[in-house]
Amino acid sequence: MKSLYTLLGISIFLLGCQDSQTKQIEENNSDELIFVVDMSVNDKSKAEVAAFTEFYTAQVEKNEPSSMGWGFFESGEKVILIERYKNAEAMINHATNVSAGGILEGAFAEFNSFFTIEMISIHGNISDELKATLSNFPFPVAYNEAYANYSRMISSMSSSPEVIDLETQRSEANAFIDNQFNFFYESSIETAQNTFAQDAVLIGTDAAEYYSGWQAMKASIEGQLAIENPMFTHSNRNVIMSSSGDMASYTQLLNFSFEVDGESMSVENVRNSGVIQKINGAWKIVQIHWSIGVQGQAVAY
């Protein structure tokens, strides 16, 4: 049954959507490699796994153009990772990226805190150089050479340029900014985690409040959720959209009122700025900054 689920996952993963307005060019790539990675989960909740796998998949897609596909799939209590590479060189590049000094070294360290790799099954024509590279990693590997295979590489040429509806994206961005502090109202760390990108940066008003990545800021946010009856109001908001419509920067002034142990408190004219990005169809905070102005010049000039 487990093999059936794995084969179904591979089959679904290889299917793609076709746009009727594009001209498609096919070529065969018999050098493609498919990695099926069987993993157990290291004491992480489903919400944590979902958020991290979204982050990690985006990092691979962003940094490795020769990876042809990447997906994490739930398999009972375990997770199946399916990786597709254009050829052995593309996989060696990935191995370099996750090794010491590589651009994904930190992300891969976090990967290993989430998962224990139990078996890597590699399907395709495997070079001796790739085998030597993989021998540097402490994971069990099964090599499955191809008798015969083909892999269609489909590239598309659009018959018309994509039109970005920036006003719709601006409306979505404003709605997200309006609701970005809902985790305070709900007193929910899960909502907070879904609001921030995994590699988000948070800069607060206190000297110590400079956090890079969700894990770094999590404890601070958990402590702030102890407040009661929070209320945010904003003014002077300015939103600047990227030309692609999937990223925006904003500035605004905030008034923030709340209660602690029954005592009412408020902070006014907090200068709040940030950058938000649509990641896999959902807006996320990738950078947020809070500051409070001081009277006079903090630095003489």
C-alpha cells in the first residue's frame, strides 16, 4: 500500500497544467533523476510541518533553476519528499547548496530538525560523481538504474503577455495589512506562524528585538500574546506595489491599546513599516519594523 501511495504521488507530481493560450515545445530528457525520500517527523505539529515545507520548497525553487520539481507529501505519520532534477549535475549542485558554506546550509539544518531521513531511493541514470557526492551524507541510499525511460521537458511560449491586475493585488495587500495582527486578537501562536514567512525579519522597539526567522521570533511573540483586549487603529498608510503584484512595502502610524493584569495601557503614533509577499498564493510578512519617535534629535547632525 505504501508503494502504491508513493507511485500515486509521483504520478500526480509529474502532471502539469496546460494553458490554451501558450505554444508548447517538447523535448526528451532521459537524464532526469527522481529522488523519493522516506522520512519520519521529529516531534513537530502538522501546522509546523506545513509551514516549514512551504518555506523550504520556495527556497529550492528560488535558488535551483535546474530542479524540475519538488514536493512534500503526507504519508500516514510520515512524509514523502519527491525531488526531480534535470540531470546528475543539478543534484550535485543541490548537494553543494545544502553543505557547509552553501546558500541553503541554514535551511537544511532546520530541515534536519524537522525530519529524519530513513531511506533515499534514486531513480535514473546515476553517475559515479553523483554517487561519490552522496557518500558524504549520512543517509541510506538505494540506487535504481533505468532500463528505459523518457521525461518530457515542456517549455511554453505565451501568445500574449500576462496582465497583472495591480489594483486587485493592492486591495488584497491592504486587506492583509489590516488583518496582520489578528493573532493578537485570537491570542494564537498558530495564526502568528501562518502570518509570517519562515525567514521573516522582525525589528521591534526594544534594543533586543531584532529577530531573523520564525524560530528566532517565536518566543517573543508568545510572550506578547499574554496581553488582553488588544486594539489597533492605523492612519497615514502608504502602500507601494511591485510591478509583478506579489510583493508590497508599506508604512503607517499605529495606535495600540491593550490591558495587562487588568490595567489599561496604550501606545500612540507607533511608526510601523514592512514588506509583505504573496508566497504560494498567500500573503506573508517578510519584514516588519516598529519604532517610536523621540523628542529632539537622537543623533546630532
